[in-house]
Amino acid sequence: MKRGLIYLVLTIGAVMFIYPFIWMLSASFAPEKEIGNLVLVPDTFTLGSYTQVLDKIPITRALINSLFVALSITFAVILFGSMVGYALTHLEFKGKSLIFYVIIFTMTLPFQITLIPQYILMVKFHWVDTYLALIVPYAINGLSIIMFQQYFKSIPRDMIDAARIDGCGEFRILFRILWPNSIPAIITVGILSFMGAWNEVLWPIIVIRDQNLMTMPQLITLFAVGGRAESQLGVKLAAAVMLAVPIVVAYAFFQKYFIQSMASSGMKE
């Protein structure tokens, strides 16, 4: 009885959560006049909304830009985050605790505080309207460092010491020993970094004005609110579905490792 009640509550919660997404997908294939009915299965299915999106904006170019930027940021975050996390876990040096607390402090700062100084730096470096402005500011973040540090603590220190005795350098220990044993953490940081980079809208709008360099979220946002969608809800929904698909696919493919890492590394001292 108790288990059945728990399943019922969870099922209701799941339906309430997933219904808007299912409706968005279904409505994107419905004619414009049927979208207001809020039905899950429209009477007529059409690709007209998707065709209009492809005709009105360079969505393919934006997709390539988004993939390039998001994958570059993901790789950089994994690389630099694991290096700093390894240093804070297995190396001894003066100021290590101070650096750790500074990293924690930076995680408490709202993005809006650093927005103007960051933009001034982009102007000084002549990086406005370049991929560097989209990638470099997000190449490292505090969360990735903390997650790698917590996960590296679960790896026996004897393994690290044995590698040093065998003559391995610190970089070889990190990339040849710790990385293969930290796949769940790498995938978790990768998913979070990819999602954050993929969904970023405000910063690209500020530093990118060339349409050929715009990312999908930026282009779709300007398309939806800038009048080019011509107040057609179906077109906006189709654009939103196209934006959401890569994230859904990535998470569905790597969810096992994501859950494993969050469960095993999230609460270590």
C-alpha cells in the first residue's frame, strides 16, 4: 500500500513535469490554428513550422557554431578543472587552502557582477565578434574543480605514490592514471559544462553581432523576440525543439555515468 502510494505520487509528479515538453514537441508538428487547443495529438501533422525556421534563419550555421563553442568549452573545463582539482588534492604547496576558498568564493558571485569587466576585457583584447569571446571566459569554473577534487579523493593515494616511485610525472599521473579511473566525474562535468555552454544566451548577445558567428540560443532568441517569427507560435516551438534536442540526446546517452558520479562524489569530505 505504501509503495503503491509512493509510485502514484512519483508518477503524478513525472507527468506534471514532462507534459509541457511533450506538448511542445507535439505542437511543433501541428498547424498554427490547432496549437491553441492544447491537445497532445493534433488532427494534422505538418513540418511547416520547421520548414519556416530553416528558411528564415541560418539555423545550420548556428548549430555548427553552438557545437564548436560548447565542445571547446567542455574540453577546456575538463582539462583545466581536472588539473586544478588534482593539484588541490594530491600536491602540497603554500596557499592551497587559500586558493580553495577563493574558488568557493567565486562560485557565490552572480554573473552580472563580472559582466561589465569581462566585456571590457573582450574589447581590450579585440575579441568581440570572435569565438574567443565565447570560449575563453568559460574555459574554467569552480564547480568542475570542486567535483574533480572530490572524486580524486576517492582514488587511493597509494596508487599515486606508486606511480611517482615508478618515475611518472604529475601530468602522466593525471592523464594516464586518474582520468581512466574518473570517467563518471569527467562525463558529469562534461554534461554540465556542455549544457551550460549550449544554453547560454546573454553573453553571446553582448559580444557577438555577426550573424555568421551566432550560436543557436542567441539566434533563436533574436528570432523569437525580434519579429522574424511573425508572432507564429508553431515556428517558435519548432525552434525551441531544435534547440533542446542535442541536450536531451547527450543526457540520455550519458545519464548512467552522470547519476553514478553525482552519487559517488557529491558528498565526500
